[in-house]
Amino acid sequence: MKSSDCSQNFPGARPPLFYGWVIVIVCFLQQALQNGIQYSFGIFFKPLVADFGWTRASLSGVYALSMICGGLFAIPAGWLADRFGPAKIALICGTLIGLGLILSSRITDLVQLYIAYGFIFGIGTGGVFAISSGITARWFYKKRGLALGIVSAGVGFGILIMPPLTEYFIRAVGWSSSYLIVGITALIIFSATALFLRRDPKDIGCLPYGAVKSEPVDTGSQGQKSYHPAFDGGMTLGNACRTLPLWLLVGTAVLVGVCTQMIFLHLVNYATDIGISPLTAATVMSVIGIGGIFGRILVGSGSDRIGNMNAMILCMAIQTASLVWLIFSGELWMLYVFAALFSFAFGGEIPLLTLLVSERFGLRAVSALVGLMLLASRVGAAVGSWLGGQIFDVTDSYTIAFIIASAASTTAMIAVIAMKKMKKSLLTV
């Protein structure tokens, strides 16, 4: 049986494509919505400051808490999705995202925002990336890089659409009603799309895309068998945690989180600080969305040719160069150049982290391991986003923050290069 010849196993009308591509579309939509909302938080900064008089550091703390809560929930969400299937867990996550936003529309003090957005919304975001990346990897043996690139392109698409739309809503109906509208929309879309998720091709009686049927392979897990070693073989979470490459990837994810979220959260603020209008500043985020789409798809597919590690090093080099450029960027066109380069590089890094995890450790615990990567990046994101706001409150400038972001990106690139050159004998800790 060919890997794509399983449409007769799916209830209802015969689908025209391998069902894995349906999974890709659904995960793309969920990534677009969750990340588009999350990366629009900076658009709410100045309206909230104007209404409540909070500092940028205190508002950055709300975002930082959402990052930490999402990261902490990513590992159990990935484990639960591996064990019980992604649909139920994705539905729970979507409900928490919608509820957190709806409650954010009703807040009257900072503590309430920390609870509604930082805690409830943050926990909901934790499962989306781990689930979508994990199950996409399971559905594809060949073209896995392309599939993950398309799914991750949802992040860029969300950033392209949501910040300008959010700015329009805030101008039209205010920040409170904007949160309410977005929250209800998120609740509906996540609930609907979760119904289409399937854990892996075995659920509908077929193989991963590009896999060929062979003799059953013992996966070493309670005597269960698999049609193909790429199906669900590999290390357990515990065994993977005893290897040095995993912790190098974790460190890389932390540093990437520091430098990227320090930028994403404060870029609109920086643009308006230097005299750019809020609506025009939101279009800088849209450029980030466009660049992210190209980065995720092109780097995801290109990694199938040049290798995942080489692709990651290339992305890190471009990202570092763009951050150095940002330090000297004081005009709109310079911000557009930065946004295009930075987002292309960051966009490529997202699918590459999942590819490196599945390549090195297999698919048995892929969702949980991707969740660990998300936790690491969220910890870095919490540090970076809060530190950016604190630096501005102290210095009335983002220059030092941008220098720190450049240093974090450079260190992450060095870690990836070291991992590539490491001898096999040094890989286990």
C-alpha cells in the first residue's frame, strides 16, 4: 500500500489528497491564530499605559508570564497529545486561549491582566506549537521539512494579518472590545479545527507520507509493533534528556527566545518612539509576517537538501547580522530591511528545531521533546521581553536591549556550530 493511498479509510467522502496535508492546513491555521494574537500584544502597550499608567516593564511582565506558563504546559501538553491524541488537548488549549482573551477584555487592574492573559491565555498557547509540530512530523517521512515549514509559516501569516487588524480594532472600538472580539473568534476557530486532528496515519490505517510498508519493527515499548522505523521509533523523553545534543538544542532555544521576543514585543514601541505613527509601525510587524512565511517554507524545504544543521547555522548568521543592523536603524526603511531579514531567519529556525529533534531522537516522544524546546524558548522569551521593558524604563532607550539581543543570537550560533563539530563519543552526558 502506498503511503498516500489511505483515503478509503477516512470516513465520509473520499478526500482528494493524502490526509496529512489536511493536518498541515489545520495546524497552519492554529499556528496563525495563536501567534498572530500573541505577537499583537505590543499593539496594546500604549493604549493600556494611557488608561492605567502602568510601566513598560510591568506590562512586559504580563507577556513574560504568558511565555513561562505556555512553556511549562508545552511538555505535558505534548505528552498528553502523544498518549491520548491531539484533538482533545488542542480543544482544551483553544478554550483557554479564548477564555483568557475574553477575561482580559474585562480587567480593571494589573493583577487581573496577569491572571487572565499571563496565566490562562499563556497556558493555552503552550500546547499549540508542540501538538502541531509533533503530529505533522508523524504524518510525513519524506517532505517532512516542507510540511513543517508550511505549518510554521502559519506564525508568519498570523503576524502579517493580526497586528494591523488589531490596531484597526483598537482605533475603532478600543482595546477592551478588541480583546473580546478576538477571544470569541479564537474560541470558535480552535474548537472547529481541533475536530480534524489525528495523532498519526495509523489512526486511519495508512503510512506516513513517503514511507513504504515493511516487516513490523519492535519499538521496544510494551511489545508494540510499527510498520516502519520512522513511524514512532526513537528515544524516550528520559533517554533523550541524558544526551548532550538535547541540552545544546535547549540552550539554543533559550537564547533564540531571548533575542526574538525582546524584539517582537518592543519593536512597535521603538518605531513609535522614533516618530512613526502606530498604524505604520504595525506594518513593520506585517513585514515580519511576510518574511517569516518565506523563511519557514523556503528554509524548511531547503533543509531537505543542505541538511538541517547547515540550514540552522545559516539562519542564525542572518539573524545576528539583522540585529546588528537594528542597533543603527533610525528610519522606517531601515526597520523594513531589518524586519525582512530578521523574520526570514527566525522563520527558518522554527521548523528546524523540530527537524533537529526528530532527526536526532526519533519520533517516539517527539511532541514532548518539541514541548521541551518550546519551554526553553519561552523561558528565554520571558527574560528577553521583560528585560527589554526594564532597560527602557531605566535608560529611556532600547539600544542596550538590542545589543544584548545581538549577543544572544551570536552565542546561539556558536552553540549550533559546536554541536555540529562534536564527535559522536562526546554526545552522551
